[in-house]
Amino acid sequence: MKLSIVMPVFNEHATIAKIVHRVLAVDLEKELIIVDDKSGDGSWEILVKLARENREIRLFRHEQNQGKGAALRTGFGHVEGDVVVIQDADLEYDPGEFKKLLEPIEDGRADVVYGTRFADGSRANADLLHTAANKFLTALSNLMTGLDLTDMETCYKMFKAGLLEGFRLTSDRFNIEPELTAAFARAGARFFEVPIHYAGRSKNAGKKIGFMDGIEAIYSIIKFNLLK
């Protein structure tokens, strides 16, 4: 199976080269689709250089900043692989775990695999408020979808590419997470969770999600499960 890794990027000059090299080092048939969401900190220039050096990278750019969801939607539109996974442009998630995430799909046990940060309790630099918010949003999402997930907000969502043909995503920001989960659930996809390691970063270190994103996520969980 060919893996399409979709990476949204916005102002990640401090980590972008390192995470790209980590992704490229994974021994899988793959393509790395990077969508720069109008970075203004030099990230784009780094990406252009990296793309020239490696044919596995396919690089796109928004002319205006639109948000993570919009960048993902752009990336999804260029997928050529059999399986898709989302990869953030920081160092919180380890691409070395792609093979572990891929196993349930390859074995025919799942259509969608989420990398859960909570199943084994291993969360380096865990922020208690952020953890509590994630657990609340996951519980609310489960109530609406009928699923039994432990980490709906995880970045590591891996799924069969064909699922993208069954729905039209609309979210521009971080509310893409509950929208994807609701869409997969409506499609009757088989879910599987795999424990992953997570090295969270603080707001000072560049973390972008905030309180208002949590409020928007609550509205989005209701909207995408009840109003669609």
C-alpha cells in the first residue's frame, strides 16, 4: 500500500526541516504532500529547498492563510496513495509509528486508525487542562457518533483514501478533527485505535490551538453529527 502523508504547515521554521526528514526516513512506499498555509517566517523557503532535494515531496501553497482544515482539504485533493495519514509540522508526533498505525488497515481489521495519546498513559510534557479538554471533546463526540474512542482530537488519523470520495469536508480550522470523525462514522467505517507516544509542546513553544478552538470544537461536534 502506498501511504500519502498530508502535512499542513504554518510558521514552523524551527521544526519543519527536522520533521520532514523524519517522515522521509520512514521505510514505506509513500508520498509527502505538504501544504504551506501562507507562512511568513521562512518556512516556505525551507520547504522549497527540501522539495527540490526529494522527489517524494509534493509541495503546495495557499495564497492566504486559511487554517489547518483548509490546508488538509487542499492536501486531500492531491492524494495518490491507497492510505492517508495526517502529520503535523511540529515534533509532537513520531512518524516512526506509521507502520504500527498501518497494520490494522493492511490486515483488513480497520478502515480508519487513530493514534491515541491516552490509552497507555504515556504523554510527555502533558498539560492537564489540554488533556482534560481533549477527553471532554472525545466523550462528547462519542456520545454523538456512537463510537468508543479515547482520543478524537489526535493528529494521527490514518484512513483508506477511498473514504474521501464519500463526503465533502468544509472545516477551515481545527474543527476538521470532529468533522472527519463524524464523516467516518456516518460512512460506517471500521475504527481502530493504536497507542502512540506524544511529546506535547507549550504555547510559548509554538502550540497554536487555544480556548476558542475548544469552544468551536463543541459546536462542530454537534453541527457535524446532528445538523448534517
